Amino acid sequence: MDTAANNPFQIWVDADACPAAIKQILYRTARRLEVELTLVANQSMHIPSSELIRLMLVSEGAEVADDKIIEMLAPGDVVITGDIPLAARVVEREGIAIGVRGELFDDNSVHDRLASRDLMEQFRSAGVDTSGPKPLTHKDIQTFSNLLDRTLTQCLKER
């Protein structure tokens, strides 16, 4: 599609753990803004039929999808992920990382989140029940949608 070809960025999704509600927002947004959207996963999933939306399957294994996203990432691309280490790698490569709960990761915030993640991992290793992440709420979905819209609008202005 000509408009998508003129966009200086595309959206990458760490799709295996991405909530369905977030994927639906991404599908609608890709079509509305005519931006390429690539879901990277190690398992097949249904995606809408569109020239703008594609699924890239990778082999199973720890960080295989993350590594593929980083390999394909261009500066200015947007990555949707709930994986903090992947978000840190995206920021290091001059990409834009957005968490599924609507958090924009920058150099400072992603390193703070990595430190928190590492601390929680230490607690879990010591046998402390950290109860895991809370379920995604309607407010989280709305926050994500609003941040995605603001971020992509800014990216399109810069083109």
C-alpha cells in the first residue's frame, strides 16, 4: 500500500503474550492510520486479512521472538511488549517501546522497571510469593489506546 510504504516506521508486536484486547486495538489502528503491523510469535494465531497486518512465526525458545524483533527493528519503529528486557533493548536501538498497560518506556523508566523486575525475581528465588501481574483492566486498555494514538500521531507528524 502506498501510504504504508511512505511511513518511516512500523509497529512490531511481541504477540505470544499480548492480550487479545490490545491486539484488537492494534488491528484497528493499523488500518485507520495505514501503518504496517507485524506480530511476531512462536505459535500460529488468527489475524485479520489486510495488506498492512502480518504474522511472523519464529521457532519456539526463550527470547526467539524478542531477538527477531530486535533484528528487524529500525530506529523510530514502535514495539508493543509486556517484556521489560525487550523494551530495554528496543530503547537502546532507538525504537519506541510501549507496554501493554500503556506505559511509554524511555531510557530512565525502562531501567527503573528492569531494576524492579530483578528485585522481584530475587524475591521469587528466595521463595517469596509475589503474586504476579494483575489482570488487565478496562482502564489499562484505555490508557494503552490513548498512549498508542498520541505516540503514532507524533510519529506520523515527524515523517
